[in-house]
Amino acid sequence: MGLIEEILVRPKLRQRLWAWWYPFFTRRVRAQGIDFLNYAFEDAKAPRLSLATADEPNRPNIQLYEHVRGVVDLRVLRVLEVSCGHGGGASYFARIYQPMEYVGLDLNPEAIRHCRSRHQAAGLRFEQGDAQKLPFADASFDVVLNVEASHCYPDFPGFVDEVARVLKPGGKFCHADLRYRNGVDEWVAALAKHPRLRLDEMRLINPEVIRGMELNTPRYAAMVKQALPGFLHGLALDFAGVKGSRLYRDAVSGEMSYRSFKLTKGA
């Protein structure tokens, strides 16, 4: 078992590592303007997404957010993004779709400071908080988004319970993430068998994510080499999912599964 796979399947190790890694990483890369932490998405058969010039460098990452959103129209809705990272997706959705409210939540205090100083849009705000204990009232949001973050959580079924609690009846849960083979069944069951959520769609997106990784490889490799000390380069390049990394190879082989889900809360 490789280090990354071991981290993904051991909740206590996962929790300790992420509590150290993400604030450290944010401090190191803040000056580079890294606003997205996801692996990205490229569907060669899909119509080309129209983007503003300022958003173009982040195209592969934005395409993953758009895939996760799907046909859900965010306009005039109350939207929560759990684990918003550096806020690039939150900023993009708030600017483009103008929801009534868009809340980006993340456990990493450094990331929230980064988001608040960097991203401004009508209705957009950022809060520090725990995905396992969402600091919001029942039935507060029309849409909950969660992009490539839940593998960090020690209790995924508990997180899904929290999502169901804060969603309004008829609300949408848009989710995408990765798991190794020995974690897929539990992951899918927590979504497909939830008593208050209906699974509308599940899609395996390894091919599209692999192409996204390839597109982001030059940028992510440069980021790692510029921002981090040399002894961390190998591990960081694996986490970044650059072409040739362990995570990239596992996505290609199918050992690692990347999927997207759409769910609806019952009335």
C-alpha cells in the first residue's frame, strides 16, 4: 500500500495529516494566487465552456466545478460549498450565476483568510467550520456543493447526514470525489441508501479527470517546485496528481475511482 492510499483509508492518520498539511500549503502558495485545489476535468466531447480572460488559466478546474453543478441553476438560490479550499470555485459560481447567497466553508483558517482577502462578489461570504458539524440551521440551503474533499473526513456517512439536515426539502447535493477500491462500497452506500436523499445520478469520471490532470501538470509541477522545500517535492507532486505521479497512475489503472453524484432531498 502506498502512502497516499494508506492516508485515504485510515481516518485518524488522514485527520492528523490534513490538519497540518492544508494550512502549511496555503501559507506556502498564497503568493502564487492558487485558487483551486482540485484535480480538474476535461471532456473532449463536450461543448467548449465560454470563460472570461481572467478565468481562462483555471479552465480545467472550473470545468470540474461545472460538471459537478450539472443542470442545477444557482441563480437566486442559497448555496453552501463545504470545503471550499482557496475559494476559486466559490468565486466563479458567485460571479457567473449570482445566487442569492453563496457560503464557502472550510476547516483551514489560513484558507478562509486567503478567500476573504482575495474573492469579492455579491452574496459571497466565507466561514471557518467543520464539515462534520455544519454551523447552520436545519433546511438553510437550496444547494450543497462538495468537490474533491470528503476523502479527508473521518466520518463520511456523518457528513452526508449533515448535508441532508441543512438542505431544504427538494434541495440538491452536488458531490464529486475519489476513493481507492476498498473504500468505494462504503462511499456509494452512504449516498445511495440515505433515508433522506435520493441518488439521481452517479458517474465514473476517471477519463475526464485524467485529462484534467495532464492539462494542469505544468502549472502544478512549477507550483510545487517554487513553493515547497525539496524534500517535500515527491510527496507534493503525488498529491497534486501530476502526470506520472502515483495518484495519476492509480487513476489510469482504475485502482483509484473518481466519481460525481447528484442527489435530491425528499419532501
